[in-house]
Amino acid sequence: MFKFREVTELLVLVALIFACHASKKVTDPLLPAFDIEGHRGCRGLMPENTIPAMMKALELGVTTLEMDAVITKDKEVILSHEPFFNHEITTGPDGKPVTEQDERSLNIYHMTYAQTQAYDVGLKPHPRFPNQRRLKATKPLLREVIDHVEAYHKLKGGRPVFYNIETKSQPATDNKYHPAPEEFVRRIMEVINSAKISDRVIIQSFDFRTLQVVHKRYPAIRTAALIEDFDKRNLEEHLKALGFNPTIYSPAYSLVTKELVTKCHDRQIKVIPWTVNDKEAIEKLKQLGVDGIISDYPDLLTQ
């Protein structure tokens, strides 16, 4: 039978083990303890990257709105996953669906904001999201989205959400479909700073060049490194290529392991995988200790 001193020593040892484990959890005084991110607003339920999608995501209780940004000919920042009008979701000014053959010629970087508003991205049924509500919608200005979201919170109260904004760029299409990284980041930051929401912004990208610009020019802004499922480099190789530790490591969810989560947490990096649309997969990822999840169906995370 244990003596009192032995029991006390055992309890202290257990407490130290738990304390060490807890200390590895990444903390940020502003970021949610577990981040519920609505992918492109809530793509499974509403037309992607539109104001209705963002407002619905707020109603569902997301803590972060995930969105994609591109730049127009007249240097406006608008929401769009591609720097062109994707045939899957677009109806042209003539009321006819945009074809796959035509989509690449509808280069948003060569169009003014006013010209982009002639194209609808909410009426055409999405082939992969049959439950998505159909409604008339256009690609909105980033500042317009922010105005609507901030007004919602002033009216409803509650904790203001974060904005996770992806720069849609790659080296091969610099100055063809988008500006080079320095200008791309500057245009987005002009909107963010004007709206005075910089303490609630994350800039994410698969293009590490834009993250490097953010880290150098705007060091107070949080960054998220997006990782494709076909990228065979490991965490250490990604961090070496990036040149610094991002706030968030955001891999395709199939890449997440307990070992990866532990390695990130040891470096004070949060792990928020994308895009998880299955309840069972969500629960498995939570058990692995991820710090949040990006989903087309944020209602799966708020139920």
C-alpha cells in the first residue's frame, strides 16, 4: 500500500505531466480556442464567396469566415475562388451559362469591377453541391463583405468573427491573372486597414510568396500556410521554404496525423485543416487535437 508521501509524489508527477502536455497547446488571446471556419462562407448551403453565404455562416455560428480574394483591372479586391468566372457557377450577361471553353477568357484581372457585376454566380445549380440554395448573386467587393459582417455584429452582438482571406496567386500567372505578391498583398491590406479589422485577419495562401510579403511588411497580421494533399514535402521542409513559422499550418485534412499536430504545437503553430464535410472525419480530427476545421458545411461543426 502506498504511503502518504509516495501518493503525494505520484500526484505531483501526474500534475507535471498534464501541465507539460497542456503547455504545448497553442494559445492566442484573440483567436478562438477551436476555430469553426465556413469555407467560402458556407459553400454547401449557399453560393460560394457571396454576401448571402457569409451572412448565413454568421447565423450558423462560425468563428471565422474563410474567403478567396482576386484583383480587378481597376484594382478593386473582390471575392472569387478563381481569377476568372468558373463555368460551374456562372451565368453570363445574356442569361446563358458560361462554358468551360469560355471561362478562361473571362479574366477578372482584365475586367473592371463594374464589368464583373454583369455575371451571376448564384443561379446556376452547382453540380457538386445539390443542397446549395439558388439565388441571384454577384462577386462582391471585400470591403462590402466586411461592411455587412460588421453591421451584423453591431446589430446582433456577440464575439466579432475573424476573416481568413486567401490570396489566389501563383508564379506562373503573375501580371496575367493577378498582380505580383507585393501589390496583391498591399491591395488587400488597404481594405483591411481602412476597415480597422487588422487584429481579426488571417492571410492564407498556397503561394508562400504572399505570406512572406505579409510577414515582412505587416508582421502583426496572422498567416496560414495552405498545403495541398499532393504536396509530398514534410512540415520541416514547408517551414524552411516559407522562412518563418506561420500562425497556422493548414493542410488538406487527409494529411493530418497526431504526430503532425504535436510537431506544430511544439512550434506554437495552430493546425486547421481543410475542407472537411463529413461528421465522422470531423470527430476524428478533433480527437487528433486540431485547433479548428474549415468546412463547406459549418452547421456540422455548430450542431
